[in-house]
Amino acid sequence: SVIAPLDPDLDSTLTLGRLVGMLPFFVLGLVCTPQVLERIRSFRHRWVGALVLLAAVACAFLLREQVHNSYFYLREAYDEDATVLWSVAVRVGALVVGVVGTIALLLVTPRGQSVLTAVGSRSLTIYLLHTALLLPVRYAEALPTWVETWWGTLVLVGAGLGLTAVLATGIVGRLTRWVTDPPIGQWLVRSDEQQP
């Protein structure tokens, strides 16, 4: 994640930049056991998570002009105008902010079941399918001018919520499971009897 952006040709081809940029999160997800998640969620002072998230929102608001949001996409080569040390420090900082923010979010997440729980359990399907559905918008030469109005923003937020609701349905999950959740888990994780 920190070394790959040294290549000035790193770009979004096959989303390689994002893949290596977010590799630490993928690895953490693979090695994090249910016991670790339970220890995080059973932390007595859950209000700390809310405090961290509020501080993150305040920092994002205060630094919105100084810090470009592309730092958090973790997909591009380092800026040629900045020093390598500065670029590495910014990348490591973005990774740390991501991990701390994730832990804070886990702390404030309710334990009960809700509609959002079902959406969360299908988040990989939503993530993988929304990209394909939004390709025409991404590669459009020009977007309509209404998109930049205040009501256009509301329409886009509503459309995003609607798209999320549709992609989170059980029927979409069943129809696309062969792509979004292929049965390859036994090849990725060793069973208990195989572990040394």
C-alpha cells in the first residue's frame, strides 16, 4: 500500500491502484477473528467511538480546503510535486484514520437486528454491482447541469438510496451470488485440522 504508489504509472487500470492501496484493510479483514470483533464491540466505553466519529467529521469540515479527498481513495501514484517522505506520511495517515474510524464505527454499531443489518450483510453485493450500473455516468462526456443544484444533490442521494435498496434485496443477492460470492472459501481459509 505504501510502496506501490512510488510507481508513477500506477493508475486505475484493473483497479490495481485501489487494490494495493486498500490491501491492509483486506488483510485485516481476513485475520480478524469473531473473538476480536466481539472484544471491540463489548468495550464498555462505547461513547469513545461516537466521540472519534464526531471529531473525524469536525476535522473533515475544518480541513476540507487543505486536504484533498483523493488522499483517501488510496488508488493513485504519489504526487510528483510532493516529497516521497511527505507522500508516504500522508498515505500512512490515511490508513491509520481508516482503521481508527472503522473501530469507532464498530463501537457505535447497535447489536440488534434491523433493516440496516440486512443491507450491511449484502454490502459486498452492493459494492460490486453498483460500479457496473454507474459506468455510463462515469464515462459520460457531460452531466446535466441540474446535477450541480441543491435539489439535484437531493435527487442523487435519493437515487443512491434507492439503488442501494434494490441491490440489497434477497433476489438480487441470489441471482448474482455466482459472481459476488462464489464458493471458493475452502481454498482461501485452512480448516482447523490443516493448521499447524
